[in-house]
Amino acid sequence: MGKVVVLAGLPGVGKTTLMNRLMELAKERGLRLGFVTYGTLMLQIAQKRGLVSDRDELKNLPLERQQELQLEASERIKALRSREGTLLVDTHMFIKTPRGRWPGISVANLGFLKPDQFLLVEEEAERILTRREKDSARRRNMSEIRGIEAELEYSRYMAAACSVMTGSPVERILNREGKLDQAVERIIALIERVGDLDA
Ligand code: ATP
Ligand code: MG
């Protein structure tokens, strides 16, 4: 059976950038890798239903509606899991809502996704803030450095919970400034090892 690797991290840490570079290298090296961006999939489902027009509107939907979309996205990801190769899922460990932090992957979603590995992308809080500010294409909520540090810490708790629920390991990936390829190589090396756990 193909593997599912969750690539999670705070907004602006560089997940999608890593994923794009990873896919380029995978093509060059003939690695069987696919990827799906959770938020994009949820947006496609929501747009089809006329619920939202852009990605940043998703978080304004009632939480119950977002939960439905999230579950549906997980169901679709389950179908995308191929017989061989690895499917990477680009997602967030949590989403900030007016009611508090909402899990990006709840136990119900884990049931569909059955991840074999969790990768938590991190970088210094100050750099994450700079990356968010640089990225003007998206409407982001600006937070202070300390807020980001608290978010980093909370993501680790969420990743630990996911790891306990699934029995799958979690590893931190540092996405250092200007060192994208270093992080990508580390991810490739880890993906290649994922099968080891089955032995
Ligand atoms: P979101 O969760 O909001 O989708 P993301 O984690 O996918 O965010 P990206 O959109 O990939 O983040 O990256 C945010 C910004 O950080 C982009 O401008 C990107 O070019 C920059 N960036 C990503 N990785 C690095 C890196 N290693 N060095 C310098 N800049 C980087
Ligand atoms: Mg992204």
C-alpha cells in the first residue's frame, strides 16, 4: 500500500514552497511522489457548493461547516492514496478560530488519512513573521513574535497527539532561510525510510 506523509507547519513557514521543490526533484529522480494541499482541496469543495469565493473566506465559515469540508477532503485524500509511492499532505496542525484553536487533523480525519509519518516544518518565529509579511498575495493575520512562538509550541503538542493516535512517528524539519534544498533533501531521505517501519 502507498504511504501517506503529513507535512504540517504554521502559515508562512514554507510548506507549499518545499512541496513544489520536492515535486521538481522527485520528477528528476523518478521518485513516486504525489501531493495534495488540504486547504486547496477544502476550497475546491466549498467553491463548488458556492460557499466561498477565495481561500481566506474559508476560516469565516461556521466551524461545523468547516468540519464537514475537512472530513470530505480527508475522504477524497483517502481515495488519492495510491497502491505504491508516497502521498504528501500539505496541511496545518491547527487553525485559529474565534472559539480557539481548531485541529487541522482530528481523530475522525486520521481515520481516513492513516498517516505513516508526520513532518513538522519549523523555522525561527522571527523568520516566519517576515515570510508572512513578504507574502502579500495572501491576507494573513499578523502576529507578534511571541504569538508565533506559542503557535510553534502548540503545533508540537498537536503533532504529538497525532503521533500517539496513529503510532506513526513525528519529525521536525527546519526550513532555514535560503536553505530550502537542505530541508527538501531531509524530507526525501525521511520519505525513503518510511517503508522501514513495515519491516
Ligand atoms: P500557508 O500555510 O499559509 O499556505 P506555507 O507554509 O505554505 O503557508 P509558503 O507559501 O510556502 O508557506 O511560503 C511563505 C513565504 O516564505 C514565501 O514567500 C516563500 O517564498 C518563503 N519561503 C519559504 N521557504 C523559504 C526558505 N527556505 N527561505 C526563504 N524564504 C522561504
Ligand atoms: Mg501553503
